[in-house]
Amino acid sequence: MKQSRKEQDCVVFMTAYKINESKSKFFSFKKEKGKENILKQFHIESIATENKLLTQKGILGYKRNFDPYKQLTTFDFEIKQKDKTLDDYKDEIDNVAWIFNMSHSIELILDDRFFKIPFYITMERFLVTINNRVLQVDPLSFFMNDMLFVNYELIDYKTGVPLKKDEIFGRNNNYNILQTEKICYFNENEFEDKVDKISNIIFNNISGCLEKVANNKYQIDSYSFVHNIFVVTDKLKNLQKYFLDVLGVNEIEISLKNINNNHAFKYYSQEYMGVVTDIDSNCEQQAFFDCQLLEIMKMYFMLKQIINFDITNDLETTIDKQLELERITYLTKVPIITLNAIENMKQTNSFKLYEKAIKFKVSYLKIYQEKRKNKNSLLLNILLYILAFISGIGAIPVIHNIFGLSEKWTFVILSVNFIFFGFLWIKSEMKK
């Protein structure tokens, strides 16, 4: 992460998770050991909140100050334990440097009224084997609003060289979906069998840690996710062909337009992929974190649409969520590159497809709701009809006194008429 982006390709695999349901568990009187031990158990180096950094060594306080005029973010750390100094946390602070860059970018790129990062999670690096190749995984994770984002780079452990841009062509080289064979953390002596996606391994560690911190009061029951690939490279000869090669398709038309409006770098994005190229040497960090954050925003919109169509059931919630999402597409306190990214996202096939699908779902739910109202109305009318029959039975003595008919025959005539006309009426309503 600290090496120059112009010296090598940088490929970031990204996954966004949204927890749909969680089960409440019986209260446990057994308290978990200290939070520092829980972090070690799940191989998490630190969790940063708005003003605290929880590490395996203890807690650090910090303050973040953003100067909008100088476009500068500074951080001041505060030691919580009397027997420790700032030097004791030097490694932990170095390992969370990415948090400072990301928080600076969110101040510049996104509207903090709608996008907030309450937690940053730094997980330990680990090794996996995929197709008998040993790869080092460098993960970064954070919650933005109500979603967890898992980002990681892969390094060939034998050569020490990160994955290159030409090593991710097609589904067979998409490490977002490839299954691992074995896994080993750096504090362990040997590999153990582990068949899972890399992003799921990271997600399970984070969710397991949070469940333990919450004293096992809940358990994640279901979640939705979406993948993305972010590539930073010096130059590309044929951008269109590269996108198609990575996505593993040949016969589709995609529209690629430079989203950035200055000469610092060029940024292109489609449904499941973003590429930054032609980067000025003074803008490497800006290009990497700003554009990665815009890719995250794109994934946020995409996953929200998927959940609203596939998971949400009732009409009112579907409409509310769609209005909320549409509101975020009209941001005001953001730079031009963010507005360009939103407009570019709205032109993608996936965005248009889900937008139409949600409109169809709303119209369907309205019809379904109307049908339910009609059924309820029919049931109510049947009950009123039965009550009218009961009232008619109460009037039999009056009819007997006026017309001299026996109560028995009056009851029979009344019953036959109510049944006959009731049958015709219900049959007519059912046809409607």
C-alpha cells in the first residue's frame, strides 16, 4: 500500500455486505474475556470508532481535525493507559494509516449528511492457497452507514509481487468468487483446510468478533452482498477490451467515459469494475482513495437496489427505501467528480434494470394490496349478510302475527331465499 502506484499495478477486490436478518439469542451470563483477547481470537488488529482505536494492546484515543480551506486532515493521539507511551503503539498506528486517508477522502468526496463511516476494522494479513498458489491477503474493512465493505489486495507470496492487472481476466481468475483451499495466519505454524471465498473469511471473522463483543446476544441469520474490482495502473492501450477481458464477456457494448474532470488522473467505472490510469505522480494517494470511495458508493447503491427488489416485502417500505436512495442521487455538498460518478452509475445497465424492476414491484404491490382490500371487503359483506339473516330470524314472530304463517314455514322460506340469493351474490363477486 505504501509503494508507488506508478511502479506497479494495484488490484483491489471489493465486497459489500448488508445484514438482512439477525436472530436474538438467550441472554448469556457468561461474560467474554477482555475485548483485546476477542480481537486476537478473530485475527483483528484494531477497530477504530469516531474517537477511539481499540487494539490488541489496549485503547488509544484520537481526534480528527479537517481543515476545509487547506484540504488537510490531522490526527492527535491520546494514551489511555498510564504505563504506556505512544511508542508502544507505533506499529498499530502505522497499520491504520489507511484509515486517515479514507476519512480524509470521505470529507472531500462524499456528503457526510448521508454517508458516514462509524467503524474501521484492520484485520491481520494472512495466507491462502488457491489453485496450489500461495497468496498473501492484505485486507481493509469498514462499515459505511449500514453496510460492511471488505477490500483486499493479493500478493504472490513466493515472489512478493502484487497481482497484476492482466492476471484477473474472466471468472476463472476472479478472486472475488474463487474458493480457497487452505489458510494460514502469520502467528500460526501450518496451513489448515479452508474452502471458502476470501471475502467470506474476512466477513466471518468480523461478524464473529462483533457477536462476541455484544456478548453473543444475536447471531447473523441472512445477508446480501455484491462484488467489485478496482484497478489502478499506469497506462492501458485498449480500455474497452480490458474491461471486457476482466468481466469475461465479448459481445456487449459498454460506454466508457472519463469521470474525472482534471488532469490528475483518469477514472472509468462500470457495474462491477472501476479503473484508474494515467496518474500524475503527485496525486497517487488521492486517486487511490478518492476513486476507491466512489467505487464503494457505487456498490452501496447497487446493493440497496438489489435488497429493495429481492428482500423487501411490503409496499410502504419499498417506496420509502426507493425515495431514500433517489434522494442520495441528488447530492449538493460534493465535488464534480462525485456528481459525474453518480450520473455515470445511473447510466449503467444494472442500475436501469433494477430501477425498472423496483417500479414494477411497486405497481405489483399496489395491485396486490388492492386485491387484499377487495377480499377483506368481500369477507366483511359476507359477515353483514349473515347478520342480516340472523336479524331476519328475529323478525319471524312479527311475520307470524301479521300474516298468520307458521314460524316453521317462515323460517324455511327465509333460509331458502337467503341461501339462494347469497349464493348468486358470492358467485358474482368471485368472478369479479
